[in-house]
Amino acid sequence: MTVAIRVIPCLDVDAGRVVKGINFEGLRDAGDPVELAKRYNAAGADELTFLDVTASSGNRETTFDVVSQTAEEVFIPLTVGGGVRAASDVDRLLRAGADKASINTAAVARPEVINEITERFGSQVLVLSVDARRTTDPGCPSGFEVTTHGGRTGTGIDAVAWAKEAAERGVGEILLNSIDADGTKEGFDLDMIRAVRAAVKVPLIASGGAGKPEDFPPAIAAGADAVLAASIFHFGPVDMIARVKQAIKEAGFPVR
Amino acid sequence: MATPKKVTVLDYGSGNIRSAVRALEHVGADVTLSRRAEDVLDAEGLLVPGVGAFAAVMKALKDVGALQWIGRRVAGNRPVLGICVGHQVMFEEGVEHGIRTPGLGEWPGSVELLPAPIVPHMGWNTVEPPENTRLFKGIENERFYFVHSYAVQSWQFDVTQPRMQPPAVTWAEHGARFVAGVENGPLSAVQFHPEKSGDAGAQLLKNWLGTL
């Protein structure tokens, strides 16, 4: 009788194609986001996230096509991030078939946009994506700093305070990505998860650092309600989602 | 093959309405997305979606003139299925941020904030359907996708007259027990999103089509 821990694969999409490579056999087209979404759905994903990494806004139209084609065939929640700056962007994504939008840089630049989006579409529609790293900057008393541009640019904003403010402004979820752990495959930044968990009541999605199924239960014990990862699913065996869920279940947490 | 059931999805400007259309088409319904009175009243089944705030949904229903349509269908024994906020508005009132908004009042009860440590209640949860369920037949032990902060936490519609069929009430839990589904003659509603609940959700929609 408890809500299941969500396991969420994340796909980076550039001009309508999946990038960062996918290592599945038996796929007609491993660069086709729709085909991959179907594959992950069949493998037991609880939700899907597309991150639109398209550099030029002219190519962004293709993202809407990808979202709409995916929504035609996959009946689990779909979150789309990248390039969300205003309520009108969210409106377009929802119309294309997304269930939620995630916002990052634009909210850091202008926090009021969170209120504007959630007052119009409800809290459940907006995920705040926080790319955070460890810092000794006295301006960040939690020891974690918000970064932008994929972790390359520090903002001097305290990550825990920012998560708290965004939740108060109305975001329905927080996606917490550790820049330090990302790509290390050495496990999640548990201190960071605990710090944000203690500050907010909204669901928390942990990201960054997963290298094996056993890395996931500690993130959940630290307070994550959901876990998001990319490469472990893209490059792992086809049943990696099931293996991750098995590890979570064996640690005593509910899964679907 | 049987003739596809004609279903209207009520289009009153609520969020991602296309997903309900697609999911119903996926299970074989002949779907019309419409806010025209004849489409809403004549369809074999009416689906009332709903995303966002209770008050906003009630206002939108009023703006398209749909407030009476649901009651009219129910009075004529024409099936209706409410989803998420479309489930909540079937009750007497919604309370959000201390503001009370009257609902459609098909069922007694108040939609109030869930007393849970983590809100919104977001994700796949289990449900407890009763023995006489039709909607959850064959999927009693599946999980469904919920996204909401408010819910009906006490069911007050106890039928004592022996000739009346008691409503089938399905419960779920997040911080408190709450009403996750009601099947009451032609009027059914679920708090979760069957259109986003994968195969289990598809089966629920199929079960509903089977009652039309």
C-alpha cells in the first residue's frame, strides 16, 4: 500500500535523434526516440524523460514531432526538458503529448516563471531540474551549489535553498542531478539527496552516478522517491530496468 | 468484430486531453473529442478528463456549458467516466488553499489535501477494489499511475435501501485512505490516470467500454 519507487530512463534527443549512443541489439533504429521509448516501456520503465539538447531553436520543431509520436504509442508518463522558458513552451509540449515539462536554466534566471507555469497548468506539470555540485563557497551554506550549462557554470546559489524556493513557488517535483557524481558510475551523492529531502515535501528524483543496480537502494534510503539514469540503461543489458527494480525490491522498497 | 463503442472525450480546455483520446482509441473505441452538446449527450460513453485545480476545472466546465450534461446523462442511464480532477468534480465540493468550490454533487464528500509527508502523490500505487467491481476485473492487483494532492478521504454514500445497488468503492492510500474509484450505476470515476497506466490502464478502459 505504498507508492512504488519510479525508475526513469532519460534519453538525450538532438534534432529528433537520440544522442550519446544506445547499445541495444535488435533495434531497427537505435537513434529513434520513439523506438527506444517503446523498448523501455516494454522493459518496465515507470516513466520516461526526454531531454532536448538541440542547440539551435530552429531544429526544436522536431522535438514536438518526437513527443507526439511517442505519446501515440507509449501509455506511461512522459516528461520533456530542454528549452523550456515560458508557460507557452509548456503549453506546446502538453499539446504535443508530454505529461510534464522540466525546467532548469530559465527558472534560475527568472524564478517567477515557475509560478506562471504552475498557476496555469498545475504543480504536477512542472519538474525543477537542479544540476548541483559540491562547493566550499560560504554563499552556499548547504555545501551544494546550483550550476547551469551542464555543470560548467556556477551560480553561487545554494542548491538546497533553491529547491525549497522552487517547491514554494509551485514545482510538483525536483530532479536532483549531482554534477560531481554524474558519469562516475560510483553511486549517487547521498548527502545531497538527504539535504534536499529534508528541505522539501515534493517528490524527489535522484540522478547522477548510477553504475550498477546496487547503487539505487541507497539513494532511495536517502530520500529519493524516484531514480533517473541514462547510460546504465542505454549501455547495460536489455533487462537492466528489471535488475534495478529487483535490487530496489530486495532492499525493501516497493516497485511496480 | 463488434462495432466500436462511440465515446466522446469532453473537450473543455483541460491539459493533455489527447492522451485520453489516444488511450481509448488504442483499446478500440470510436472517439470524438468535442464540447458540442449532441456529441456529449448522444455518445455511448462520455469521458471527463481533468488536470490541474478543482476550481479551474469547474470553471472550465461551466464556461463550455457542460455542468448539466453529466447529470443529464446519469439520469438517462448513459455511462460517464471521470478521470483525476474529472473524478473529483463528481463530489460535492473541493477545498484548495482553504477555498471551497462546489462540485457537480453527484456523490457526497469533500476533496481535500492529502495528509502525507510527500505531496503530490505521484507515481504507481496499488488499489483495493471491492468484490463487485467491473472496472478493475482482472487487474485487481495491478498498480496505477496517480498524480494528485487532493482526494476524497471519507465515503459518505452508504446505501441502506435493499433495492438499490450499492456503489462499488475502490480505495488507495497515501498518507490517508482515499477514494481511488467509484462505480455507481452509469457513473464511474477514478482518481488515477488509466490513460497513463500502461497495460493495466488499457485494461481498465477496455473494461469500461465493455459496460457501455
